[in-house]
Amino acid sequence: MMMLILTFVIALLPATQPVAQRLVGSWELVNYEIIAADGSRRPGAYDRGQISYDASGRMSAHLMNSANKADQTPQTDDARATAYRRYLGYYGPFVVDESKGIVTHIVDGSSNPSWVGSRQVRYYELSPDNAQLTLSLRDTNGRTTQSLVWKRSK
């Protein structure tokens, strides 16, 4: 009986740490969905990705479409534009507000110039075992419009 209780307590330990500590590490994109107002879902623009959080309070995210492969560097402006539309990368500090269930990415640099200096707010959910992270975007009415599911990298 004592062993069963100890196992249960150990399993709950990750969930008792502050969220900022639980986020630390690298995560691989599992699923990205766009959620329409009627609740229907469709795949997002990116199907591969990695997001990392470090203990000093910095993060970086890289998202790409796996169709964005080429045998050579794009040679024309149109080809480059197409290639860069299939990739999003950004980095900067992050701040967690546990009372609101949000992590804010403060963008220092990005492949999307309009994001530089912005605050990208993500609603988070962490599995009790800390193996899965869901980051969601919401509109001004609080409706979830996008959902990104990540698994902890090994």
C-alpha cells in the first residue's frame, strides 16, 4: 500500500512545479489545427515544428511545412517568397501568467517582420505527466481559433 501511495505522489510532482519550470525543454509539434467559428477543424499551415523554453526565461519556435524541401536554393524572388511562406521562426523572452493560463512570447526577432516587438499570447495546457503541451490562440471573444499540440522531445 505504501508503494502505491508513493508512486501516486511521484506521478503528481511535475504538476506541482510552477508552469514556467514545467515548460523548460524542447517540444516537437504533433498537430496544428485551425478551428472555424462553426467548430470545424482543418490542418494549419505547418506540420513540423519545435518550440524550446529555457530556464533563463527565453524561448524560440520554428514551424515549417514539410513540403518546403528543395534540391537547391530558390533562384527567383517568387520561388524564395513561396519557400519563406512555409516557414515561421521567432524568439525572445517568455512570461507565464498562471492565473490566466497564458504564456506570452515577447518577440525579439522573427521571420515575420510584423511580429518583431509584439507579444504573442498563447493559452496553455500541460498534461499531468508533463509530456504534452497544448498552445491555443483565441480571438477577442475568447473563442479558440488555433491549437498546436506538442510532445516533449526525448
